[in-house]
Amino acid sequence: MDQSIQIMTSALASILGERLHSIWLYGSVVLGDFRLGWSDIDMLVLTKSAPTEDQARALLTLRQTLLEKEPENPYYRSFEGIIADITEYQSGRFTRLVYWGTSGQRITDKYEKDVFGAWELAREGRCVYGEADRSLFREPSREKMIQAIRGHLDGIRRFALATDESLYACGWLLDISRCLYTLDTGDVISKTAAGQWALEQPLCPDAEALRKTLEIRQNPLSYKDDPAVRRWLATLGPIIQRYADVLEQALPQG
């Protein structure tokens, strides 16, 4: 993975040249919780001015370009994040940025910061290019964290009533655990650590489901094609909703 990050960093520097300000990692990579086959390599690329149209087009498909050169590399498709002007990133108003996501990529002028990601950048962000100045990032207030958790709960209610056979189905249980941990402590930890904490409390109405999720999280690639696991993943909707009830009760009223 480290070599892939270096290659990606070099490719970004080659395209952006003197316009490149800094490159930052956050998320599971810096929290020591990256799991190939499940996790993303979260990357924030800051530029001294918005990427030109030509640069944006080259950056848009950079992940695929690198993968074409190394078809067996398992990491390039895991990179996610944005490439944006530093001043625009700090203000939250954009003229042009490049977005890489799980389902694709786009050039856009709209982007809403992930609050958990903003916290990770402020506290744990790892600079792999440029000056390592974390003061660039503001740690979100508790009110913003609570607001983000409410939004996450709304997403769980909408999208996790029923689950498919994807490994990400059981990931909802870890997401809820992390939200509960943040509400309880005001801090943010990795999803695996949050799941372990929730088991110790105990908080999850179905501890065995959470325990099995943590086992899968340790080695996702060995479980993703297991028929029994896939059938189990498709049954998790009601379990997730019961755990979401715990989260809803933990949220401050009003």
C-alpha cells in the first residue's frame, strides 16, 4: 500500500506541478484500521489554485490510468477524496474540484465535507506531500458532530431497512458503534476500535452480529465470497434497525 501511495503522490505532482500545495491522508489508513477489500484510502489533495480544465480531466481518471499500468495492483481503485483549491476547501465554496468516490468520479463545483473526515484531518491527518501543517484544518464542534450523527441516523433509517449480500451491509453496525462512541466521549476512533468498545459496554442488541462483523473486518477478502456469510449479510436489516434505536436514544433531544 505504501508504494501505491507514493506512486499516486508522484502522479498527482506530475499533473499539478507548481500548483500542488499538499497531499493528506486520513480515515482508516491513518487510524491503523485499513483492510484491503473493505477500506478506502482517503486522500485530500490541496492546490494553490483551482485545477485547470486540462488538469481536471487528467486527474479525473488517474486511478484508472495507474491501474492500466499495473492491472494486478489492488490499491489504486481504493483511493477516494477530492482535489481542490486550498482556499476554496477552507471556505466550502468551490469553482472546480475533482471528486473520486466508490461509484465513480466527477468534476464538480459542489462538495460537502464529511464531518468525521474533517475531525480526522485536524487530529490525525498525515501529510505525504508539502508542509505538514494541520492548522489548515478546523476540528468540528460538538454541535456539528451531533448534526452529522443525526444525518447518519437518517441514512440508516432510509437505506438499511433491508441489506444485500455486500460486506458493507455489516459495516452499518460499526458505523453506529462509532457514532455512539463519539456521543459518549466527544472523540473519534477507528470503526474496528469502536465496534470492540461497543461490545465491551455492551450496547448492540445483537452482540453476536457485531462480533461476527469484527471478525469479517479483520480479513474481508476471506469472507466476501463465502455463501453462508453472504446469506447472513442479507438478513441484517432488522438487526441494524434495532441498533439504530440505541443510537437514536443516545442522541440529545431537541
